[in-house]
Amino acid sequence: MSRASEVADRVARPRAEVTDSGVWPAEAFAALQEAGLAGLVAPGDVGGAGLGLRAVAEVCEALGAACASTAICFGMHCVATAVIAAKATPALRDEFLAPIAAGEHITTLALSEPGSGSHFWLPQTKISPDGDRFVIDGEKSFVTNGSHADSYVVSTVAAAAGSPVGQFSCVVVPAGSAGVEWLEGWEGIGMRGNSSRRVRLDLVGVPARCLLGEQGDQMWYVFEVVAPFFLMAMAGTYLGVAQAALDDAVAHLRSRRHAHSGRPLAEQPVLQHRLGVMWAQVQRTRALIYWAADEAERGGPQALASLTAAKAEVADCAVSVTNEAMTLVGGIGYRDRSPIERHLRDARAAHVMSPTTDILRGWTGRALLDVPLLSE
């Protein structure tokens, strides 16, 4: 993914400190669009690259090593694109996918809600049919790219009396629709530039063509499209963070020496040992992530277990490696807004961004035991 690496090095990395101050990465996103990467997972017949899970992980790793916020913003655009494309009608292809592929449209997910916690697959936002349109009412939280995207993939539950219990549906809401009100942003300790915001959907009307698939299809979308692409976007992003912290630690040990003895830090056996442990952790996590992407794309028997394990493992890896890098670098790294300090703050989000590590560990076990993921 040379184009992603070029954008990461030329645009995202030099602006990482500014992005970390809470600024949405507009310049980096525009550069990704100009490089033809916005349509990474859009179908080829609308001008997209038509790529899948491995490509998402690779691009997000390249971006995550430079700026984690930029990586997660781009990753959520890719996930939402994949959701729109999964059962796209001609109208959806023309209105959303073609502009996405052309680098003229940003999309994202709006699944989480204030009251549902990590259970993003159980929305309370209501959808009601109203003639040739649907009306949506509810509130979403943690909307990455919030207020900066051109469309939002929103999860809903049927509001009409007599509807099947738990008839969940996904719908695309164009930005600027009447009744969309952006609320306060999320002030996180890391991932500060992703514009993760709450949004109120106050009786928002959208054309019937904006429904994704059929009414009640949301669970299919969540577990067949959202989960695989989301987990790979997250895994790639945090793998990039871990690699960046490892690289910073290596550079520090190579360049520093004790003033009193002139002896390089790189010659210290204990530091060599600890660095070796970090390197191995990053490498085995990378191997799992890309094997999981390949296994899922070929429909292998361990696809589900590998995907859920990948995000859980990368969370452990990123937190462990960034923390260890801080220890190896010492006081120089333990200063406000140093690169390693930023990596450490960004990495910690990996455990708490849904699906959380605890949920994913349970899902991995269920997948191995052939137990439904959402069974009691």
C-alpha cells in the first residue's frame, strides 16, 4: 500500500500533533481521496478498487503508525462504504458509492447509543415508514467523523406497533438532513482528532431508497459486514500504533549513550532483551491480523474466531508495547505530547472501543465451541 504510506508520511505524520489537539484530519483525508484510496472497498464497477479486509488492515496500519486518529477516521469510512455496498441498489450505487469512489463523498457509521453501552447491535433509535420515506428518531454516540461526513450509516429498530420484535434495520442518512443536530464532542484522553460526537436524530425523514437491504436486515449487516471490516480497521490502526512505539524505542536506544561512560544504551543486555520481547509481540500480532483477514476473505472455518481474536490481541499488544516503549525511553518520553505519550494514550482506546476486549474474548470462545455469539 505505497499510496497509503506516502500520504501517511507526507501529510498525516507532520500534522499528527495538530490532529492530537482535537482537530479532525481534513488535510490527510483529502490527500487519501486525491490518492484514490477513498474507494478502497467500493465496487469496481462504480470506480472503486473493490478490495477487502486485508487492504483495509494494511492501509489503516500505515496510517496508524503516523496518526491513529487519521487511521480510525479513514477506517470507519471504509466500514460504512462496505455496508452500503453489500446489498446496494442502483440508486444507492449512484447516490453514494460512485461519489465515494470518486473521492467526493465521506461516509461513516452511527451505531452506538448512550444507553446501550458496548451492545451496538441493539439500537433503540426508532424507524417508522411514512409514505415514500422513513422517519428516524433517536440519539447516537461516538460517531467517528461526526459532522464531517457526507452520510451516516444508522442502525434502527422498528417503532410501529405490530412490527416483529427486534426488527432492526440499517439506513443511510445524508448529512444536512432536517432534524439532524450535532451535540457535544467526546473529550477522550486519546484518539482526539476523530471527531467522535453525539448526534440527535429528531424525526429525520429520509427517502425509502436509503434503506439498506430489507427491513430487519441489520443483524446480517452487523455480523457479515460491519464486524469483519470494523475489526480489521481497528486491528490495523492499533498495529500501526504499536509499530510506531517500537520504532521510537529502537531509535532512542540507537542514538543515546550515557554521558558518564560513553556507553550506548543499545549495548545494555537488559534493554536488548526487553526490546526483543516487544518486537516479537508486534510480529506475532501482525501475523494473526493478516491471517485473520485472509481466512475471512476465503471463508475459512476459523474466520470468526480469528477476526474477534485479532482485535483483542492487538489491544493487548498496543497497550503493552507503548507502555514498554515509554519505560525504555524514560523521562524523555514521559513528557506532555511526546510521540510515545500520544501512542500510549491512543493505544488505550483499543480495549474500550466496542466490541470491547472482554466481549471479543467471549466471542472467540463461542466461535470455537459453535455457540451462537449472542446466545444467553
